[in-house]
Amino acid sequence: MRLNSARGRSYVLAAAVLALAGLYFANRQDAGSGLSGSLRRDGLPPATATAPTPKLTAAHIVDPGNAGLTFRLEGRVRYVRMTQQGIMIIQLQDQDEDITVDVPVFPSVGCLPVKPVRGEMLRVTGNLGMYFGRPQLRPLSASHVAPPTPRGNPVSVAAAAERVGETLLVGPVTLVSSEFFESRAGLRHLRLTLGDAGANAPRSAAQVAGIMFEGEQTACEVARLRSKEPVLATVKVGLYQGVPSLSVLRVIPVDAWQ
């Protein structure tokens, strides 16, 4: 009798375990179907949509709690300058929000696909901060500084030399020669000569001298020029000692132009 009683208790215990297991798997199935619980059938939490990066406003800037948070800003470039430490400072103005923000691009960010120039619209995503009382937006990466792709029809160096006073896109061109020199003000400018390349070269053997001022040149652009690979360039055409001269505002990889 004692053996039969123990065996009966074992059957009851086994049945209870099976019932509990059934309830557990039923709950798992409901959770996977979205009826209850927080797990999918594969055991992972439900996917959630990534919240869009908020647009920077004046209210964000004055709130100290937003320091270090990520925002996006779209505005017009007021100026671009290079510091002696190789930091590019871009000042952006968002007229809709009535805010002006500095965008410091440190060398650690890497080369921008296209350096912005004054007057262009620019979109930046970065972390908000303050520097000597001025708001800054530090880009997350080079790809988070997105100026418009340069468009239009580039002209040859030979054609540009005849359009004094205009700002033009020229190319493809290659660097014929270059050298750094120090001005009387102690600035380090790049004296250069550009020549037509690619499809322009057979039709024109023109070479035009020019300059890239210290405040406008970046290490990335100088490296692109000195690679001797064909590039495009935004230039302002002027006269130096009565001869056409190109003031190079930026250097653009050929594949960045559309």
C-alpha cells in the first residue's frame, strides 16, 4: 500500500509539472503574437523605431541640460576659416530659428567630402556645446557635414582666365607646380599653377597661376592637389600684376561632382 501511495503522489506531481509547462509555453506564444508580454517568438524585445534627431532651436541652446546632446542644424554658411591648429570653423545661420552656431571640424573628424563655402546651405548633425559663451555643434563624423553637391558645368582653365571677376567651377585640372611661402603678415599661403586635365587637356595646354590662402586651405585639399590626380576647383578669377590669376576657394574630388 505504501508503494502504491508513493507512486500515486509521483503521478500527481508529474501532472502538475506538465500543466505548469503548458501554461508557460502558452504565455510565450501569446507574447510572440503580441497579445501579452514583451518578448517576440525568437526571445528578442519588440523592435522600436529610432527617434529622429531633433532640429536645433534657440530654446535648446539656452537650456544647460542639452549640453552634449545630439541635434541637427540646417543653415547658410556665413564664413569658413582655418585655425593654426588645423581646425575648420564653419559659422552657420538658421534664419528660421534666428540662431547662429559655430561648427568646429577637428582634424580627427577626417576629410570632408566637399568643403563648404560662404553662401551655401549646409546640414550638420552633432553634439551641442558652448565655447566662450558661443554655441557650437560638433559634428559626429565627416559624413554628418553635408553641403550640397557642387553642380553646374565646370569650365577649362583657359576659359576661366578670360572671365576676370567671376567665381567659377573649373576642371578637371591637375597641379602643375606648388610651393608654400610666408607673407609679410606671417601667413603661410600656397602658390600654385593649375593646368587643364582629362577631356580639356587636348584642346588646351593653358596653365594659370594662382594662390590658396592660409585661411582657406585644408590639409585634405592640399593633399588632393599634390596627388596630381585630376580634381575640380572653385576659383575666383582676378588679376595679379595684369595677368589672370586664380584664387582657389576649395578643391573637390571629381567623383563628388554631379
